[in-house]
Amino acid sequence: MSNSCSFRITRTAEDLVQTISSISQRLVKLEQRQEALELQLNQELKEISTEERERLDGVDKLLNECQELLESTLPLPPEDESEWTSDEEPLVA
């Protein structure tokens, strides 16, 4: 009877060792997969940040060009009020 009990204990211990080994291998694979996903995510965030920066730089350039265009086409204000005659009314935008 002690032999059968000893066999069961040994068999149970072997099963536990296999289970723990299997779980450890799965854990290692999951950790590797997590690291790979984190690296991929970080790479994508860097690419998005670079693309976004390039887009914003383009918007800044367009805004500067528009500002320069507006400044170059704005009429100069009259130097004194005597240029206005009483018959003329200033244009209202």
C-alpha cells in the first residue's frame, strides 16, 4: 500500500513539474510577445509623431505664406484725414 501511495505522490509531483514547466514556457513566450508589441507600438508612435510634425510644419509654412501675401496686398492707410473729402464715404467691409 505504501508503494502505491509513493507512486501516486511521485506521479503527481512529475505532473506538477511538467505543468510548471509548461506554464513557465508560456509565460516566457507571452513576455516576448508583449515586448515585441511594445516595440511595435513605440515605433508606430514615433512614425505618427514624425508624420504629424511634418504635416504641422507644412501648415506653418502655408500660414506664413498666407500672412506674407496678405501683408503684400493690403492697401496702405491714408496718411492724413484730409485725403477724404466730404462727398466720399469710406468703404466698409
